[in-house]
Amino acid sequence: MRSAQQTMALVERSIKRRRRAESRFRWYGRLAVFLGIFFVVVLFANIIGKGYGSFRQSYIRLEVGYDPALVEPDGSASAQSLAQGDYQAVARAALRALFPEVEGRANLKQLDALLSDDAGYALQKRVTNDPGLVGKTESVWVLARDNTDMAMKGRITRAENEEGRPLSDRQLDWIEALKAKGLLELRFNSGFFTNGDSREPEQAGIRGAVAGSLFTLLITLLLSFPIGVAAAIYLEEFAKRSRWTDLIEVNINNLAAVPSIVFGLLGLAVFINIFGLPRSAPLVGGLVLTLMTLPTIIIASRAAIKAVPPSIREAALGIGASSMQVVTHHVLPLALPGMLTGTIIGMARALGETAPLLMIGMVAFVVNVPGGFTDPATALPVQVYLWADSPERAFVERTSGAIMVLLAFLLVMNGAAVFLRQRLERRW
Amino acid sequence: MVIEIETLRPDLSGNLGEPMTAPESLTATDKTTVAHKTAGRVSVDDPIMSARQVNVYYGDKHAIKDVSLDIARNEVVAMIGPSGCGKSTFLRCLNRMNDTIENCRVAGDITLDGQDIYDRKQDVVQLRARVGIVFQKPNPFPKSIYENVAYGPRIHGLAADRVELDELVQTSLQRAGLWEEVKDRLNQPGTGLSGGQQQRLCIARTIAVNPEVILMDEPCSALDPIASAKIEDLIDELRGNYAIVIVTHNMQQAARVSQRTAYFHLGDLIEVGPTDRIFTNPLQRLTEDYITGRFG
């Protein structure tokens, strides 16, 4: 037998050991949390640092004279004649007027390259809206080309070798001159939110992709929420446990882990090849993402239903409610917050999904903003992928800008999930 | 062994009422193997519910063995016995709450006013409206007090309009002895009440449907003695209108509230009889051992 003192000494020693282990474990935990936060901060800093510029765009202020000879080539002021005018030439003439000393075809071409092709379209739109402008002069801000914009944002500088950079020394001189006169400045880039995709970075916007994503997600939500909830209710409340329900359960859990590109292949094979649905359409994208989201929603909904205490069901059954009434009056209202949270998280995943959409052709270059479920469209993450693949320097900025918009959507959706959970959760 | 006169009376259902002499060897230790016949008289005149040779199985487990018992009108029957003896299982057979348990199989006849409640034509919804149940743990819906009581009448269409429903809610709460305490906060959640109040709310919810029989599964086991006393008083008052079957672990409670007592042991109904006789003069050794606290 040990004496009480010996026991005390042993305990003391083991206590020290336990304390050390505990504090060590605490530090591991802190380190892990710190690393996590560190990487998130690095990621966000990187994306925001690269992408914030995409919300501002360079515009050049021109004194535009709508020369009738250029605007209406056949001399009549008809709409048809106005539509055939060379408005880009009007813009070019206005820019050349600012630098009368520039001569020679090659030099003029360099000067013209500061302007975006969009300048001509913008002027044409103005004249079409107000034919009275023909023959008059007005001051207009028009879009500058992507390289001009990059120089304005300090991403093309003289520090680079002239051979290797997209702008010549002379072009940089003109840009500086324009800037000094206040005729070239960065303004809010509304085009980024209102334009569809474009080969020209300065004209490219995310509206088409956002619309495509919304149509796709709408299909996904409308299909996956009711189907998922109905499946969960049936499996939890009505189906008797048998080999079949076990099999279904295992398969649902497996489906949740299937790589998303496999769902894309399935969508291609079934929806497009067998059912003949249009390619590149939000309808098909939505169907594919529904397949992908269903397991998530079913699993979350079943967990929410399981969390409803059995005593509530017994209480309702005990006073003579039918099984259907138990579900609709008691189980569903109590499980709904959990179901909604699961659905929103599933939707957020679907919003960020790229791979299956590549398989069904939603990776096409689509300029028009889609107007319906069967129009060709892309989605936001696919747009990110497309832009990241483009060689122009200005697309780097656009890519990060699109990622910021995508992340904003995801944060809002996850925030909504948290809010719903806290708001609707009832205690019993 | 004392044999009561009552137990010698011939019984409607054959020899069920015959006294049963406990074998000398029957003790608390080898009780499991003895095939049992119930001592005392299981039948009553004009029963509202009647169970004959009821057997319940949970999968392979034989939970209730050949139990026969009648429930009289305006009477409280207490079911006592050690944990796991099947008294709750038997209680839940009476309004088919066992239907919700998978693997549970019920054999035998249980009738309500002469009608077989396990008949294929019997609608469980209707049965449970006639045979209400109050559970061990108070389980009000996470809704307002008013909604808790109004739910049953609403789904069964018992009130024609709002005024009638209001009245029904009020009388039910009054009968459950809860009206005075909650009349000013009917719109507050039922889950915000104290445990005893919640249980009385559950009783109000049950009687709002106006059942003929009320089953109570250890209704006081989660309550303090004062709340329990209130429920006991309530049970005594309700006896005027309903037949009540109560499962309890508390023998004093059984003695206080019931007119007849049934003692269950490992799925067998060992003994049935008037409560005062069971507690003063049990026919069976097992019953005596249990009520004197030798095991249980």
C-alpha cells in the first residue's frame, strides 16, 4: 500500500503531465484557426487587389462633330442611312483633332488604337435616339481601349521594355497628355454590370453570366426543393425500413459524393442526346445541377426531420391526427428552417459549380444576355473560367472582378442560411 | 393464502376469474419461467374496453403474454409493476399507439364498446379520438396554449365556429384545472409553462376531443410532488366522465387515485383486483413482494 503522501506525489506528477498536454492541444487548435484565417485573408486580398480595378474604367472625353458626310453616307437623313454611317470614324476624327501634330498613317493608327470600338457604337446610339444631332458638335465621354485603361491603372508602365509592352512610348505620351488635360479619366464601370461577354476586355461585362446563373438556379431551386423535401418526408415518415429503403439511403449518400463532372456527362447523355433539349441552355444546366443538389437537400431535410422530437409526433397522433396531418401541421413547420438552410447551402454549391456546365455546352462565348430558359447562356463561374483563359492583360482584372461578384452572391446566400436558421428555429 | 369471495364468482370468459394458487416454488428469482394465469377477476359488468388474450411481440421479444383485462366506465384502473414489465406497452395497445413502432405485432382481441379496435375496418384516427392518451413527459406542441387545446377539435371538426371553439378551449382548460392560471396568456407558447402546467395542458388537449377513455402513461413521473398532487386530484374529478387507465411507478399514487389495480410482471398480468384489496391483501406472492418493496 502507498501512503497518502506517495499517492499525492504521483497524482501531482500526472496532473502536470495532463496540464502540459492540454496546453499543447490548445496551441495546436489556435495554430489551425490562425492558418485558416491567414489563407482566407490572403485569398481575399489577392482577389480584391486584382479585381477592384474592374469596377472603374477609363473614358476619353471627345468634342464630337457629327459630320453629315460620315454619319449619313447617302445624304438622306433616313434611319437607314443613319444606320450605315461610320461612327468610329467620327470618334477617330474627334481624337485626332486633339493631336493635330500627329501625321502619317502608322502614327494615326497608333493614336486611333487608344479608342475602344465601343466609341463608335455609343455615338451611333446617340444619333439614332436623337437624329437632330447630325451636323452638330457635342462633348461625349467614350470608352477607351483596354490597353489605355491598363496604362491608366498603372499596369502598363514605361518600366517595361517597349518591345514587350502593348503600348508604344508615343501612345503613353498621348495618354499622359490626355490625362493632364482632364480628358482621360477613370469612371464607374457600369458596363461591367450591364454588358454581356465580349472579345474586347473593356466592353466585357457579367450581366449575361449573372442572368444565365439566375435562370439556371431558378430551375434548380424549383425542381430540387420540392422533390428533395418530398423524398425526405417519404423516407423519414412513411417508408417502412426494408432492404429497399436501406439501398436507397446508401445510394443517396453515395450520390452526394459523386464528382460533379459525372453529372455533367449524364446531363449531356440524357437531357441533350436522348431528350433533345437545346445545348448551352439554362434549362439543361438547371436540370443537371438539380441532380447534383438533390442528395444534399435530401440529406439535410432528413436530418431536420429527424431532429423533430418524436414526442411531438406522438402527441399529435395521440389526439387522432392522421399521419399526413402530423407531417403537415407539426413535423414540416418544425423542420422547415433546417430544410431551407440545407437548400440554400445546396444552391450556393450549385451557383459555384463549373464542371458539369462545361459538359453541356454552357461554356460557349455568348454575347447576348439570355432572355429565357432555352437561350444560350453561360454562368458566373464559367465566365470566370473563360476570362481566366483569355490572353489580354485586362481580362485578369475582369476575372477577379467576376470572382468578387460570385463570392458576394455566395456570402449573401450563406448569410441568408444562417439568418433563417437563427430566425426560424423554434425550441421545444 | 387468503381467497376472496369475489374471486370465486364464475366469470363470463371461462376460468379467467378462478383463483390461482401460487406454486410454493414461485419466488422473485425464478418468476420468469412460470406460465401464468391472472389471479383475481379481470372482467367487469358492462366494460367500455375489454382485452382478451393479448400478446405483443417486439420482433422476437414477447413483451405481453396472454393478458386479459376489462376497463369499466367511470373507473380508474392503475397498472403497476417493475420497469420493463409491459404495462406501458399494454396501455399503448389500447389506442394502437404501438402501430407507430416498427416490428411491433399485437395478437388477441381488444374491443371498445364491443367493437374490435384491431379490425381492418377500424380507423385509427377515430379510435384515438375516442381513446385519448397522456404521455409520461409533458409534450405540448410548440404553439400557443390556445392552439394546443384547439388543435384536436379543429382537426376533428368538433367546433362549428370560432365562438364554439373558444368555449371548448375554455371548458377543457377549466376541467384540466388550468384555466385560472392561463386565461390571460392563451396566446403564449405552451412550452413556456411549468412542467405540471404543461402536463395539465396535455390533459386539457386530450379531453378537448371528448374521448371516452383516457390513457395515462406515468403522467406524474416528471413532476414534483405538488404538481403530482394536482394531477391526482384532476384524475379523481375526471373519473366522473371518463374511464381512465393510468400506468404508475408510484404505489401510493395507484392506491390514492385508482379503484382497481393490475399488477404486471415481465409481460404477465399477475393479479387484478380492487385497489384496497390488492394493497392490503394480495393473492399472489409476487404482488405482495412488489408492493411491500421487496423488489422493483
